[in-house]
Amino acid sequence: MSYVEPVDPRYAAVPPKKKRRFGLGRLIGLLVLLFVLMLICVPLFAWGKINKVDAMPSGDRPAETPGTTYLMVGSDSREGLTAEDKRKLGTGSTGGRRTDTIMLMHVPASGGPTALISLPRDSYVPIPGHGKNKINAAFSIGGPKLLTQTVEGVTGLRVDAYVEIGFGGFVDIIDSVGGINLCLPKAIKDAKAHINLPAGCQDLDGPKALGYVRARYFDPKGDLGRVERQRQMIGAVANKAVSPATFLNPVRYFNVLTSGADALTIDESTGPIDLFRFARGMKAVAAGKGGITLTVPISDTNLNTSAGSAVKWDTEKARALFKALKEDRTSTLTGS
């Protein structure tokens, strides 16, 4: 009988480990994790690119009111535009900065509809320290801070946040969402705005969209017609930018947020949550559900002044409008 040496248990055969398979469940989990990281990291990256200014006036200001009131400005700043960009967009080379668009957006705390109100740039109003002039002169004279002070003075509303976008930034945002589809009841041709658009439904890229919101000489309503188109375009952009199609497309999501960050100038006190609420409010206005758009009531569109032809507000109706906003009663307003 042969002798069998006992096997040391330390050296006993160990069954090979089973290879773990990278299953479908883990792949889905990884993709979800990457998606969540993208949703968090891209906004943080974009936030660092936003230009911030001191837009809030000092001294006596209107008292704080319920809800949040945003002052939104579209400036004709050509900062960052090359000579080729200026030629393509038809912006010219005018120095300085003026405001083509001035709007107030009030997001009520009461749960009523978000209100977006256009203040025509030719509105004839008192500018603190500078007599009476067209409201857009406040921006030219003293920048965002004087414009905010002027708006607060004539409306009695306290501005909680300031948002500004320039020519080039507007074009980039339009292109980042893939353009905007609009249906025009009739053709639009305006040489000064560099557009020639046929009637019917069509996609507008950034340069065409900019011309559409800048044009006024073809429009019998003049500047009042332009502010209606500006609200229409801003709402359409917000609707696409905050849509599921943007959040579910990583490339588009990145482009929209970074283009928006490069385009925007906000007040130093405006935080990320304020900006998110701003975007959500714009989407509510665009959807037509939970939002209302109007222009401050006008009594004279051709007021003769030392600053040229200007727009005169209907004092009584305008006062009633701003009183409703101060009291958070947006549900009592009627769109126009």
C-alpha cells in the first residue's frame, strides 16, 4: 500500500473565481450616474462664465413686495463681435451700449400667472439726475444701475434681479437650440434689420431671428410692434431651452447652457436659483399657460419732446398695472 502525503490545507486547490459580468443593469446605472453628473457639472461650469455687474441702485428704493420682479434688458452691445460678425448681422459699428429691449417679468408668490411686461424703449420718463428723456437713454448715460433706478422710479416696483443679453449672445442662444420655427402671416422685408423673410412657417437661425426682433420700419406699429415680436421670440427660445429635448440631449444641453452663460450679464446679487426661476418663468409665458404678456398702457405713440418723437404712457392705466404687480395680483391682468 503506497503512502500518500497529506496535503497542507493552506495549499489546497482553490476554485477559480467567477468573472463578474458587466450586466445591463450596471450599464444603465453607470449611464444614469453620468447623466446626473452632467446635469450638475455643466450648470456649475456655465455659472462661472456669466458676467456679473452691480446693477442695483443705492439709497431710497421701493419697498420689497411679494413675488420676484426681474428687469430684462436686450442691449445693442457689439462686444466680442468681429468685423465679419457685424457685417453678417447688420449691426453696424456704433459705439457705446443702448437698450433695444426693456421688459419686466414678475413671478408672483401667490401662484398666479407670471407676467411679462414690455416697456417701449422710447418711453418718455424722468431719469434721476438727468431730467426727462427716453427710457433707453438711462442705460446709455449710467448703465444697468441708472436704468434700474429709472425703472423703479417710474413703476414703484422694486427690481429683485437684473438680466441682460447682447446682440452676439442672442444669436448664439438661438443657434444653440437649433433655431426657432415661426409662422409669419405676411412677408417681412426690412433693409436696416437685414432681413427678407417670406410669409409662412419657417425656421429662423440666429442672424435671421435677430433681424426679426430688431426690425421696426416695416411695421405700421413701429416700436410697439417690435416689442410684441420680442416677447414672442423670447418665449419661443425659453420654451425650447427648458424642454425635455434639451435636457435629454447632452450636446444640446451643454451648448445651450454655455451659450447662455457667455451671452448673459446679471446682477452680482442674482444667484443660480434666481436664474432658474427666471428661465422657468419665461417658459410659463411661452407656453401660454401660467403666463401673460402685455405692453405698458400707452396714450400717445408720437409725443413731441426735446428728445424727439417719444412714447407717452397712459398714467392712470399704467399706475393700476404696477399697483397690481406690487400687490401680487397678476391674475387680474389682461394680456395684449
